[in-house]
Amino acid sequence: MPYDFNAVENKWQSIWQENKCFESHTDNSKEKFFCLEMFPYPSGALHMGHIRNYSIGDVIARFLRKNNKNVLYSIGFDSFGMPAENAAIKFKTKPHDWTLKNIDYMTQQLKRMGYSYDWNREAITCLPEYYRWNQWFFLQMYKRGLVYQKEAPVNWCDTCGTVLANEQVENGCCWRCHNPVTKKNLKQWFIKITDYAQELLDDIDKDLDPGWPRRVRIMQTNWIGRSEGARLKFKVPELNYDIEAFTTRFDTIYGVTFIALAPEHELVKIMRDKLNHDEAEKLNEFVQKVSAQSSIERSDAGAEKLGFKTPFYGIHPVTGKQIPIWIANYILIDYGTGAIMGVPSGDQRDFEFCRKYNIPVIPVIKPVDGEIFDGETMTHAYEEYGIVCNSGEFDGLKTEDAIKIMIDWGEKNNYCKREVNFKLRDWLISRQRYWGTPIPFVYCDDCGVVPVPEENLPVLLPEDVEVKEVGHSPLLDLPDWLNTTCPKCGKPARREADTMDTFFCSSWYFDRYCSPHDDKNAFESSDVNYWMPVDQYIGGIEHACLHLIYARFFAKFLNDIGMTNFREPFKNLLTQGMVIKDGAKMSKSLGNTVDPTEIVSKYGADTVRLFILFAAPPNNDLEWSERGVEGVNRFLGRVWRYVEDNLESLKANNKIIPVGEIKNEAEREFKRKIHDTVKNVTRDLIDEKQFNTAIARLMELTNAIYTFNFDDDVANNLKREAVDVLLNCLSPFCPHMTEELWQMLGHEEFLCVTAWPVADEKALVRENAVIVVQINGKVREKVNLPAGLSTQDLEHEILNNDAVKSRIDGKNIIKIISVPDKLVNIVVK
RNA sequence: GCCGGGGUGGCGGAAUGGCAGACGCAGUAGACUCAAAAUCUACCGAGUGCAAGCUCGUGGGGGUUCAAGUCCCCCCUCCGGCACCA
């Protein structure tokens, strides 16, 4: 009978569900394991990337369940966000309806794959029972001074009609729609993630090494971007203003020839007010020209540097000289102080700027074994370390020492103050969108911005809303929702119509999995403290500096407010590669996608799971190949056919024969193969997460079973042992077919909860070893000898071997290197 | 520009410093079949040889070692991240 994967897969999915095989419960007496996958956005259908992510997770979950761990394995939907609004316009539906319909369909797809989720723990972020806790957390952050509103130039995406956090701008473009981002001056809500910058950085080395890939740790380290230096002041007496600047190279202070301000710097307005009409016009013109540049134009390192010379001067803190103040497009308002000390001889950007505008260049560092540069003729800045020059008493110091010595001196004389700066910016959390968590604040004319009292949560998002293509949130068109009363004074007030960044939702959903039905709290601490932190997290690398930083911050915050007992949420991280077809990432726009549903209906879930795990190691990109799918399908057919064709014999011979009772050498070898497989597959799964090699070993065992042609009593029992091991080890990958065969063989316990096999060390012992004989490092002979020979005995045997003797005949043996049971290398002349 | 990670048959990929290419795909030959599909068996890095074998071979060049895909140095190249962050 050919294998009917549809019938078998459906059968076991129902049986597992009826028997609650995958439900998990907090149990302090058992060792837990939390296996987590990045939950999907309900875009409409699963794609191969999801299938890959979740197939990896399911194998880990099933494997550990069989190894006696209390496994938490759940799924949910990250279901707020833009696409629902776009779809609502396009298909004339409601974001709420569209989203829930997609969740429904994708749930069916996930179930069809046979993933062993505990569906009781599902979290859906767009439902009030979930997002009310977003609002509650937001208020807790507010109480602790971590939430603030600020008017600032923020990243604005025109196509999405909303602002974006810094992390969500990639190469100057929106991470979601890839349109260029512009800067807009807007009043927005921020979360002070920068308060945690140092700890986020420190814990990368302390807690995430080696559980996280090096690549991700480095990306986060760079993103946080710590730099040490000093802050100094240039007094501007004319304007009664002190310009502050941050520098990492205070040792170049004698090389300052100009000061540059970001066009958005507050001093720019002050200066403009002091200028006459014509000058002010010119300044305005310049500022407008720069702000009209998109982020890409302005922030590209190769972009042309533009400057405007103001008629004002700052006083050099050390030399007392007058330093001209410029406004320049390459100065960023949101890093450091938005102003710099310009040192053209030591900074390439400043150098280019000075050459363009004829600002003098004063060399202050010379190469260790070179001459002092000539400021007039040097062709580029000298940014390397060297020897201090043209700097009075400090001349001759090495840069390494000068940085420290000169800041010490600067601090003592009040020229500067040590300071640490981070690239990481505060998390811009508000979005001018409808489909998100309402920010729980109201605006009152008398009381100002007032938080919604906790007992009034949730602030419900109206669901019955028509989204139209107008440039603003539909919430603004709902007076019934928008108009409310002030919780403080009771007078009419207006709700905040901005919603939260959806990364807020995804920063704690895994905590909710631990405690999914709590309606008094976001979660029960005892549950979360039992299950968390996540033991294995699996997801895409694209979240390295997005979700994975936000979630780390959130964990630290929850610990600070006493809700949890840990500060890092994810102990181990596995970043799976992309699914590639025809050399490019599968994507709708390229039209190279493969629909999982189609492929599952053609080959079955077991085959798809197996292929996707076999074709490449998890962190590599994976090239889709239907031939490859057919290959693993063929392998499963071989397993099925073998058991079916030999069913009676396999059922009748179910004794485990100890190695000691096996006399026949080939049978001992077969027994060894079985236990070798157990040992190696187990190691592949635990240590390396090398699913591809684990599967290869199971294919080898299958090949060995097919070619093992003995037919005595011992052999027949060994065949059964081999098949049991094969099915057991294969079951995390292909749970349905193996479960069916397991039952056919007469087992009464479900395979999915049957203990993982243990290798019998006695069966692994070899009586003989094939010794590779090398002569001068080249393999020349292979000699079969008893295992366990001492070095002397081994050399003696080898040197007396006829074949070896004839090869070294007449030559001088200079040296012999022996590796017992493996190799002898004879060096001759 | 800075920082990471790679480069192994026709392809995806294996190899605690100790037999390079496990396993799979593709390919070749054969068996079964009227035929095909499916299945099974064998072969399957290059060169050379009737053969046993021999030589070469893990991006290139040097080095360490009895022994290097693996360790060290230099270079080429591909991919990824960041990018005017003071």
C-alpha cells in the first residue's frame, strides 16, 4: 500500500490534539525548556521563511520533550500594523476583520504542518486582552520617568504616513516600504531606552556570549555605539551663549580652526535674530536648502559638504583665540550636542570642509616616524595615532597617552569634562496610524497631558472603522472616541490619537505565553519566572537591531519594576538563513515564491519539513529545489516501504540482543551502526543544531538496514532494533509518518512522548581498527588490526606487515608517529 | 571607508590538526518492464594507466607541523551589517 500522507498526517494531528500531547504546565519539580520562534505578522499566508523558522523550532521542542524536559512551545500573531490598513483600503474591508481572517487561515496552515504548539497559550496582540497590557506597561514606564514627549526632527515616511524610530530606518529608507525617509519637526512620544544603553552593551558580553551568534552581538554593539571622549565649551560672548561640543579626540584641541553647528541647532535661530535682513535671508536659505535634502542625500558619507559662514566667533577654551562659527550640513543634530570642534588636520570630514571653504589647517599629530605635515599642502587628514605636535607643552606625547593626559589636564583647568556618548537614540514610540495600541493619554486644556488611570484601561481601539485614503488616522474622524473627559478635572478633553509602534507588542509576547489567561495582570510572575528566560529563540537576523534590542530593554524594565527575576530574555539565539530561489530571496515582487500549501498538498508536511532541514545548516541560506524535495520524499518512501514489507517479521522479533550475545562480525557491525547513529544524531541535535547532518546519519542507517541481509534470529531482532531507533530519531523531523509506523509495529505509547534512545556504549566498542599507514605523510596502506593496541605493539605490527615492509624496503626510518587505533606515519629517507 | 562572515566536485553540502568530498541532488550504466514511470544494483573530483596503482586537487601565495580544508602571515574575491556618529 503506498503511503497516504494526507490520511496519516491528519489522523495524527487529531489524535495528538485529543490527547493533549503538547500542553504544558508550570511545574517547579521539572526542568523546563522554553522554545520560542519569532511570531508571524498575519499577512495572509505563511511563506517558506516561516516554514523554515517553525520547522527548526518544532524539531527542538519535540526533541527536548522526548528528553524529559518540560517544554513550553507556543505561537501567536504580531497582529497590529500598517498592512492591515493598506489592505482595508484596497479590499474595502476593516483592518480588524482582515487581520482575524488571516490569523484563521494561517492557524490552519500551521496546524497542517504538525507543529507541536500548545495552542492554549496563543497570544494575539491586536485583541484588547493583550494590548491593554501594552497600555499598562506604558503607564508604568511613564511613572518611572521613562516616557516623555518632545518636539524634535524625527524620521518621517511619506508613504506610510507616520514617523519611524531610528532602528526602523535602513540606509535612509523606511524598513517596511523602502521609501526615502525625510526629517520632520514633530512632537512625539519617546521611551528612554538610552538610560539602559550601558547595560544593554555590557550584557552582550556578559550574558549573550556564546548563546547568541557573534554576528548579532557585534551588530548590537555597533548599534549602541559607545564612544568615550570629552565635552567642551566655546563661549560666544556676543551672543551670551556657550556652544558645547563632544569630541573623542581632545588631544587635537590645538588643531581647532572652526566650529560647526547642525542647521537645526538652537543657536542658529538666536544668530539669525541678530543678523540684518539680508544676512538672515541668506542663512534661512541655507538652512532650508539643507533640510530639503532627504536623509540619504544628507547622511551619505560621500555627499557634498555644504557650509554657511556666520559672522560670529567662539572663544577657544585653551588658546583663547577667536574661532569662526559655521553651519554645516554634515553635522547631525541628534548625536552628541549637535555641534563640533572642527579639526581639519585630524578628521577627514573636517578636512574636506576646510579645503572647500579655505579654512586653515593646523597639523597637531605627526606619524611616529615621519615629519610634521604642512597644513597648506597636506592632501588628507591624518586620523591615525601618532605623536602630538604644535600643541605647546604636550608636544612629543604619543596619541594613546595624550588622549588621557590632555583630558585630565582639561578637566583640572575646566576646559572640558569626560563624557560617554552613544549612537543609540531614544525609542520613538508614537505612530500616526489607526491599527495599533492607543497611547493611554488625554489632552486637557487645563491639566495638560494626563495619563489615563489604570482602572480605566484598556483604552479600546474602535473596531468598526472605515479606513480611507486620507493622510491622517481615522481615529481623528471619530469624535465619539476622540472626545472624552479629563481624568483629573472632569472637563472635556481629547484623546491621544497616535498609536504605539508595534515593536512594543513584540517586546513581551513570550512573557504572555507563560501566563496566557491572566486577566488581572499582564502575567503571573511565578509562571514567567519559571519559564523565562527563553532557552532557545529562533528567528531572522533582520531583527538584530530592532526587536532584539527592544525586547532586551523591556526585560530589564520588567525586572526593575519587580515583575520578573531576570534581566535578559533570550539565552540562546539561532538566526536562520533566508530561503532562496533562482539565486534571490523568495519574494512576491520577484515572483519566485513557492507556496507552502501547494507543496504540502503534493508531498505532505513531513517531506517539506525534512527537506527544509536537510538542504542546508540552519544559519545558511537555503536554496529551494523541488528535486531535493523529491529526494527526501524518496527517502521517506524507503523507510515506509521497509517497515511495511517486513512488518510481520519486525513485529515478531522485538528483543534487544546484547552485544555480548552476538557472534557474527557483520551483525556486531550492524549493532554498532545503530548505536553510532543514536550517539551522533543526539550530538548533532544538542551541541550543534546541525539538522542536516543528523538527517544524513539517519539516511545512512536506512541504507545500512537495506543492505543488511542476514536472516537468522539475531539478525531479525537487530533489524527491529534498528527500525525502532530510526523511527524514534526521525520522529522530531517527520512526526506523522514515524508515529504511524510506530503504531503499526505494535507500540502502545505515542512516539512523540517516547523517550529518546540512549546509545549503548558497549555496542560502540570496536574489536578491530583499520589503521591508515602513511609513508612520509601519504596514505599508502590500510591494515586491519585488533583495537586497543599500545603504541609499541601497533608500530611492531605495522613494521612487520608485508605490504608495508616492501614499501619501506631499503630506506632509513627516521621517525614514526602513531595514533592508536587510527594511524601510523612512517618518515623515511 | 569601518566591522563581520564566507570561498571544498556539475549543484546543496560533510569532515575533534590524522583516509578530503559523508548524505542528498543531478548524471552514467545495468536489472525489472512490451514500453514507460516507480523501484533496485553499480559507478560518479581531475589527469594518467590494461590493471594494481601513481600524480594533482579544498580562492591564490608563503609559513608552522611527521601530517593542514582545518593553525599563522600576506593577497584576491563574494556576501552581510553600519556608514559624515565628531
